[in-house]
Amino acid sequence: VSLGFMLLWVLVNSLMLGARTFDPFPYVLLNLVLAVITGMQAPLIMMSQNRQGDKDRLRADLDYQVNLKNELALAEVMRRLDVLESERLPLLFAEQNARLREQMGNGKQ
């Protein structure tokens, strides 16, 4: 849009109006208009970037909370596996060995 506006400005002032231009070649008025537009756009761009930064911080905080929750859940699973390994597994092996001995004893008779 702004490129089209600038081209139109230059064409109207250089070619169409001839000697009666309202903004001759150095286009001082065009530079002023562009400077004003830039001055108005800069704060808007900065505000939108600040809003995006706030959204990014919120998203990062939510990601952290989800990761922390998952880490705690994994720690609980690991704790339960440790309990299973240290307490239940020897009992299960002993029971399995007893059944194997029982079956081998029944097989010999």
C-alpha cells in the first residue's frame, strides 16, 4: 500500500502536473508524510510486540507447569517400580521357585 502511494505521489508530481507540482523533486512533503506515518507505526508495533511477549511468557509458564506435573508423575511411577523391585519381586521369585520345585517333585513320582 505504501509503495503504491509513493509511486502515485511521484508520478503525479513529476509527470502529470508538469510545472505546477505541489511537491517538487526532492519531495520534502512526501518525506514529511512518511516520517509522520513511521512515527505513528513505531509505537503500535512496539505495543503488539509487548503483547506477543506477554503471550509467550504465559505459554512458557504453562509449559513449565505441565512439564513439572509430568516429572512428578514419572517420579511416582519410578518410586512404585522401585518398591515393586525391592519388596514384591523377591517374593514372586520365591513363589515361582516353590511352584517349580513342587511341579518337579510331582513329575518324579
